[in-house]
Amino acid sequence: MNTAKNVPELFGSMVFNETVMRERLPKDVYKKLKQTMREGTAIDAEVAPVVATAMKDWALSKGATHYTHWFQPLTGITAEKHDSFISPTDDGGVVMEFSGKELIRGEPDASSFPSGGLRATFEARGYTAWDPTSYAFVKDGTLYIPTAFCSYTGEILDKKTPLLRSMDALSTQACRVLKLFGKDVKRVTTTVGPEQEYFLIDKADYAKRKDLIFTGRTLFGAMPPKGQEMEDHYFGSIRPRVAAFMQELDEELWKLGIFAKTKHNEVAPCQHEMAPVFTTTNIATDHNQLTMEVMRRVAERHGFVCLLNEKPFEGVNGSGKHNNWSISTDTGENLLEPGKAPSGNLQFLLFLTAVIKAVDEYQDLLRISVASAGNDHRLGANEAPPAIISMFIGDELQAILDAVEAGRDYTDVAKTKMDLGVSALPDIQKDTTDRNRTSPFAFTGNKFEFRMLGSSLNIACPNIMLNTAVAEELRQFADELDGATDFQAALTALLRREIKAHKRIIFNGNGYDESWVAEAEKRGLLNLKSTDAALPHYTDEKNIRLFETHGVYTKLEMESREEAVIEEYYKTLHIEALTMRDMARREILPACLSFERAVADGALAKKQLGLAGGAETRLLTQVSALNDALECAVSTLEEAVEAVPKADAETLAHYYHDEVLPCMDAVRKPSDALERMVGKEYWPFPTYADILFYT
Ligand code: ADP
Ligand code: MG
């Protein structure tokens, strides 16, 4: 591998970015395009063909032959349909062409993308529309054009559009608030840095396991003698083969302009993490989707398979994605940075309070935004935050909020506590705030870290919820404070009232502790334990009002989204159930029965020889009983899947959760017990020990 590549030269080399645009576009076209990008205005009919041609010529110079409108449907990673630039000429040859029309609008045959029934109600087709706020890029010989996806009647069918809308909503309201502090800010953006966890396993092992192939996670598997208890993998030295993967991954991501920064081993064996430098939320979302794709592809080239499922192996940690989130102005001010000047402190406290109120009032939405069949195996287990949403803000900030609530001068708290000698907030130390790893939503110095996301999730959803909920609180605050005769007094009164009203969401203790569940219940916090319990709350009255107020979703779009996600949930469980049955019936049972037969033959032979067959008989009794149990459990699972009612999506989701899942657990138990007993050469596929401790 070519190591000493020139990184600055490599970085963004496959992206149609600022530099390329300036180089390749006529000045006036460049200016108009920039304006469109900045203000979100419609693209000029004269500009589009010029941009299209420049884009195509640039893409050809990077070896592209095709283009695709790239978008983020409601489920799955991303969608693309490739068209070539080829256009026939009169003399039987071809030229490479790309028109303005083709750039601006595409018509994928979209009838099989999940829409939650929207297209059935309206129009069979959908179309993609170029999103000029995100750069086009070349990957694997194709020009990728980031697009939004909607139906002909205008309902949105993707995740990108609502994300952009939620960012606009937050910007509008935050600018209003900042104006009250005498600041003339034109645009506020949310920034995100998502830390991505993943597993790398050997391709040969993967290929032998139907569960990994069909569901992305293991449905069977006894714990090996060694798991993660020694914690010797975390930040441990990276194996050469993995290091080679990581290096190529970095290079591929850099080419696409993705700021891959840190990489290290995670807690579980074979588990790793990649963290990028944070950027604007919509770009971070595109980049994270790309990162997941590139991870999979590069893994293949190194003889690995990259597992992005939230819980690939029972008994060792699952994979999450930490959504580091903050808000900053176009003037470069991070609004969640405590700052030192007292005037700035009040502004910080107001934004902090808006986030606290938002998380408390929209706990359900945040929980829903991370709900999936895969993540259900993680949340609440001893490695990930519980399914209860709470916030960690740290002792220093807590003392200040306590003082504000009690009507004491909070600046004094800071002074005596930190002995700073100045009337200012303490400089919140990152390492003191970041200590609590068990909190689902933690303040980490100048940003919040939302830690409940599953590793395969599109980060658009949680950020849509977060942005819109915070926008709503800022709207209320701005309405109230606007026109107050004594701004300072009104502000203090507001902070006091809201902190008192929403402090129940703050929990600085250990979120993994059993007692927290009872305490949270006492506080009236939601505990939506599984996806099927959480999702139906999406379309609660207050949530529809929220999204409609800020123009992010219509009621109809929300209903369709809810349905699409619920469908994804029970279909996932359905596939898992069928995969389990298949593996149990056709691989595990035959293997265990032949082992049983061999033991029985041995027992018989000994008996004929007049020898005592103690070992054989005891083993036979146990294995035979487990085989019985396994066969019975599989039959019960089959019956449960057969008996799926004809019902609406929500009922089905509950059915799969309440009836099918327990049957699956019941199948796994005897099988895992058998795995520990049956001769190694009998076992039909690689075990956890084989997969997790390969050399
Ligand atoms: P750690 O969480 O391990 O202490 P860092 O604080 O350096 O590490 O960053 C973790 C992630 O948070 C990185 O992806 C980083 O880019 C991101 N991050 C840092 N500052 C911000 C911010 N203002 N907005 C959004 N993400 C941020
Ligand atoms: Mg972190």
C-alpha cells in the first residue's frame, strides 16, 4: 500500500467542491449557484445546463461514465440508479452528455421504495430533485448527485428534506433569540460529529452463517470461554490486517471530502470505531451514510465483512453511534459554549434551558428516532444507555441551575465553587463533564452527545427531532421575551420557571443502575422499552403540532413515516424468525442428531462388549433432551409465524414483539446449550470463538 500519500491533495479530490466550482464555472454562474446554496432559492434555468456540463466534464476527468441521483429513502442506507452519460450521434457513435434537466430532476422508478402507503394514496411515481447544498462527488466510476426525493403531489419520501427543513426552523428561531441579545445573526446551523462503531469479521466465517447473511446479526451462538471481560481490546494495538483496512478507509473517505479523524479498537473483540471532525448536520448526514457504505466496500477488499448491525453478537457489546450535536452562528459562535462573560452566560443558559425543555417535552420523539429491531437488543443492556431518556449536565452546571431555580445569584455559585475571583461561569472542563458514560444525552463541554443511536441508523432522524424540538422551545422563549420591558428580569423569571418545570429530565447519576428505572418512573419519565411500544407515539397530537408548526412534516407525511418504520420493524423480525427456523431445522438439528446417533452407537457397542457406558449414557440423555427441546421450540416458532394475524402494521409489530420474539429466544437456548456439548467437528457453522478470536 502506498502510505506516504499527499493527504491535502487527496482530500476532497473526488468532490465537486468550492475549488472545482470556482475553477470550472463562469463567474456569474458560480455566483448564482452559491446564492442558491446559501439561500435555498430555486436554481436558475440558465444556470443548470452550465453547471451540468461542468460537472460532467469534471466527472469524466475523474473516470466517471455514469451519473446517479443519490438519495436517502425512508429505510435502508441510500438509494441510487445509474444512468450513463452516453448519447448516440448520427454517425452511429456516442458522445458523453448531461443536461441541466438531468441534473435538476430525476425519475427513479420509485414504486418499491417504502412510503408508508403515501404513493398508493396519491401518485405512483416519485422524483428526485438536486440538493445543491451538498456537493456532488465521484465514487466507483459514477457521478453522485445528492438529491431530495418526493412524490408528484409534493409529499416528501426521504430523510434529507425534513432534515434541511428542521435546520431552517432552528435557524429562524435561534436568530430571533439572538436578536434579543442585540446580535445580528443571519444564519444558525447545527453541527454534528457522529462517532461510528462497527465490527470487522472474516469474510469466510460470514459466508458460512445464514443469520449474518440474512439478518446482519447472529441468531445463535454460545459465549466463548473468553469474551470482553479482560477489556484488553479497547484502545489495544490494532492488528496489521485491520490497520491496513483502516488506512484504506481513511484514504477513501478523505477522497470524498469526509473528515475521518480518529480510529481505535472498541471494547468488544473485533469492534472498532471511527470518528470524523464535526460539520454542518446535513453534510454530516451525507458523510455518515457514505462512511457506512465505504466501510462495507473497503472491508470486502481486505477479506473482511463490516457488520453495522446494532447487536451482531449476544454477550458482547453492541455497536452504537454517538451523535455529538451543537449549535453555532454564521459568525462562528458556538451557542452551547459556556463562555466567560456574564452577559454571554445568560445567553448560554437560555440555549441550555431550551435544550433541557426540548428533551423533556419530546422524550418520546428522541426515543422513537433511535428505535429499531436491532437497537432494541442494545438499549437498556449493560453497555448502552437505558431506553429512558435523561440528560447529564455535570456538577458545575447543576449547581448553577440550582441557584437560578432558587433565585440565588448564580454568578456567586461559580465564584465560591470555583474560586475564580471573577463573576463568571466556571470554565467547564471537558474531562469533568464527560465522565458519565451511562447517560443517553450528555453535555460534554460545548456540545451534547446523544448516545442512544444504533450503529446502522441514518442520523437524519434524531437530528430532525432534536432540531425541531429545540426550535419550538426557542420560538416560545422568543415570543415571551420579545417586547419585555425589563429583558433581564423577564429572562431570569423564564429561566427559573423552565428549570423548575423540566429539571426532572436531568439525571447525573449512573444510568445503568437498577434503581434509576424506579426513580425515573417516580419522576414521570417515559420508559418505552421496545420499538413497537415507542413508534405509535410518533403521531401523538403534540408531535404532529410540533412538526406542522415548523413546516417540517405534514400530518400525512408523519403517518406514512410511522407506518414505514413499523413495517420495517416487524419485517425484520419476520426474516429473523424464518432464518432461525431454517438454520435450526436444516443445519443445527441434523448436526446434533448425528452427534446423538454417534454417542448412541458408542453406548450400544460398549453394552455389547459388556462394558459400562456411563459417559455415553449420561451424554446421550442430555443431548437427547436438548434435541427434543430444540425441535419443540422450532415447531412452536413455526406455529407463531404461521399464526400471524391479518392486521394493521401496529398490531403486527406488537404481535412479533410479544409472540414471535419469545419463541425465538426459546429456540436459541437449547441450541446454545447443544453447541457447548456437541463435538466441534459436528457443528455446522463457525462459533463465536471462531469468529471473534480469529488470527
Ligand atoms: P470525546 O467525545 O471522545 O471527548 P471529542 O470531544 O474530541 O471527543 O469529539 C467527539 C466528536 O464530537 C467528534 O466527532 C467531534 O468532531 C465532535 N464535536 C466536537 N465539537 C463539536 C461541535 N461543536 N459540534 C458537533 N460535534 C462536535
Ligand atoms: Mg464520545
